[in-house]
Amino acid sequence: MMSRIPIRCGFWLPALLGALVFLIGASLAEAAAPSAVVKSGDVQAQIALKSATVSAAHPVGVTVDIAIGPGWHIYGNPVPQEFVPTSVTFSKAAVAAQKIDFPPPTPVEFKGLGETLPVYEKSVRAAGTIDISPALKPGNYQLAGTFKFQECNDNICRIPKAVNFAIPVTVVAK
């Protein structure tokens, strides 16, 4: 005859359940915030939507987190024509309107140029909304866009970059 051994679940069962809830929550949070990460030179950007599921003709939140390598900067607005300000633009094929607000850049004096220019150094976060096109039918899409910037240090400016990205999203009926 088999004897039963009592199992004490005072510690390991709550710990196991807690870990399971954490993993499920992390998976749901990841699914709720689709993003694209792009990198060029010493600049990396993560463009993220607030939700993986959206409705046509409705706004959805977007954040842009940019990391800039030590000794480098990118430009904010306004800049003279010969410089490229940092921007994120979504394709008009799936996005009817967008408003992404960058924080005020820091004015930095460049003695070699004889100018003070607006720059971002180290990191910057922009946030706003995009309006999903009312023409989109329910289904899975890739919201395409372009991250533009010009990376410089105190001695040189690299060629301006326009890096494409795509963020997966599911459009549902209203």
C-alpha cells in the first residue's frame, strides 16, 4: 500500500504562483506595447505604441526613446537648413494624422561654427499620438515609418540618416 506524504506549500506554492503571474503579466505587457528598435551609428531609437490592438479612425499613444552615444549629439528644432532636426514620421498609408512632441532641446554653443544650436545629448523621450487611418479594415498590419536625425560630435557631423521601421499592430472593428 502506498503511503501519502503531506506536502507543505507554505513557501514554494506562493512563490511559484507569483512567478507564474509575473510571467503572464510580462507577456501581456509586451503584447500590449509593440515597438521597433532601430540603430545607426551611435544613435538608437525605440518607437513604441501604447497598444498592440487599435481601431481604425482612433488615436493611439506613441513614445520614442532615443539613446545617443557618449560625445555625440543630435539636433532638435529649430535648426538652420544645413542641419537635420530629429523626427519620427509614420507612413500616411496607415496613419491619418500624427503629433509627436519632442522636449525642448538644449542650446549648445559651437565655437568652431560661431553658432548656438539646439541639441539632444545622452537620451531623449518624445511622446504623442497617431490616428489610425479610417480606411484600414480589421486585420494585422505593419505601421511603417522613418526615424530621421543627424549625428554630430564637436569635430564632425555624419551624413544625415533616415532609418525605416515597422511596428506590428492589429486593427479591430470599432
